Amino acid sequence: MIVDAHIHLWDEAHTPQPWMTAAEDAIARPFGPDDLEPLLVRNGVDAVVLVQGACLDSDTDAICAMAASRTWIAAVTAWLRLDDPDRARARLAELLERPKVRAVRHLIHGESDPHWIMRESVLESLALLEQEGVVLELPVVYPRHFDDVVELAKRFPRLVLVVDHLGKPPLENGDLRDWEGKLRACAEAPNVVGKLSGLNTTLTRHDWTADDFVSAAAVAVDAFGPDRIMCGSDWPVALLNGDYDRVWDAQCRVVAAVAPGEEVALLGGTASRIYRLSEEGA
């Protein structure tokens, strides 16, 4: 099964995306399942993981409703108010009644406190995620959050942590040495997983090719191994510097270049295992 492990869907009419600015005007419009499905069919993608876009319960409710309407939306990464443990506990109980909820994410890169995820109230909620077997996705941005990932992995050894977008490696300047060291430190923890996604939007130039992502992807696969790397398009955010066909083709080319013979794991196997896509409801 081929899995796009990082997709967003939204409609600002009922689920605002507060993070959007004038720089995101190109994607400040509704994106729903009917927009995405033809792209998946054309690219041979069987299933997707639908990831929260806004830190709002209404956003989670909306994407859960979309997931219920499409079999190919195989898992949902929801939002949870992690800095309010009592509220998190009550809301998580509701979310776990929804058969496709597998993970939780908060937009830590939007917080003014770079170490927001390490607050005591948040850590109390993370202990609950670990107890319930819920994955925690982290939109890590280099270099702000990497050390916190290492610490979280130690504190919660049974909590699976997903580093979205490989932590946004500094592809624009081409100096990956410090980023590589920090990513490898994360990968030393067996409960940390890397998501190869969103790399095209780390670049400002529009003439990028798959070759621009090979160095970072090679580091990630070497650090984590193919069984702890998954791939996602980050559509429709990807439209800020590309389109679905171009991005997914680049993903496939990169995987073939850095992990020949391991395509099954990177393009579906890892995501299927981490998000438990074989379970009822997925």
C-alpha cells in the first residue's frame, strides 16, 4: 500500500487556519476530499494520513468528518489542548471513540516559547498520550526544537514521536552539518520516526528538482533506517512551491536514489505500521 503520510484539508468558512498570512494567499481557499482524490489516483497513492492544520477543536471535528466519508483517508492526526491536562484527558476520550484518530499534533513552531512542548502542563498531557498509545507528531523547525525531541524521547520511551518535515533542514544555504548532527541525535532514540515531507517549501526558488532533496533524505534514511522513515506530500501547503504531481514524483525519485530496494517501507510500510492502518476503521 502506498501512503501519503502528510495531507491537510480545510475550509476556512467553518475551520479557520489562523497561521495563514498574505504569504499563503495561494492556498487560502477550501481544499476537500474531492480536490485531492484525483491526484491520488493519478499518482498511485492508496491512502493518506490527514493531519490537523489549526489548533482548534473545530478543525479536528471537520477532518474527522472528512475521514469518515472516505475510505482512503486511513488515519487522522488530531489537535489536543496539551497545556490543559484536564481538558486534554476529556477530549482525548472523545477522540479515541473515532476509529481513525491515531495521533495528536500541536503547532509548536507557532509558539513564541521555543520550548513550549516542555512545559509541565504539556508533559502531563504527553504522559496520557503515552498511556493510550497515541502518536505525537511534532512540526519541528531547525534548530529550535531538536533538543526537546531528544529529551521527550527519553522521558516517554513508549511514546512514538514523529518529526514532521525532517525538522525543515536548511536546504536554502546548503549547510546541513549542524542539522545532521541534531537529526542523528533524535534518531538514536528508537521511539522517534522521521517524516520526509515538506522539503520543497524550504526553498524559495521554483526550479527545484528531486536532486535538491537527496542529501537530506540520505542522512535521514541512514540515521533512522527505512523502517523509521515515512513520506508525505504536505499538500496543499506544497502548492506554495510546486504541485502534487511534481512533489510526489520527487518523493519517489528521492526514495529510489537513497534507499533502493526499500521503497515498500518508505512509501507505505512505515506509515502503515506507525499509524496502525490495518486496524478496524482505518
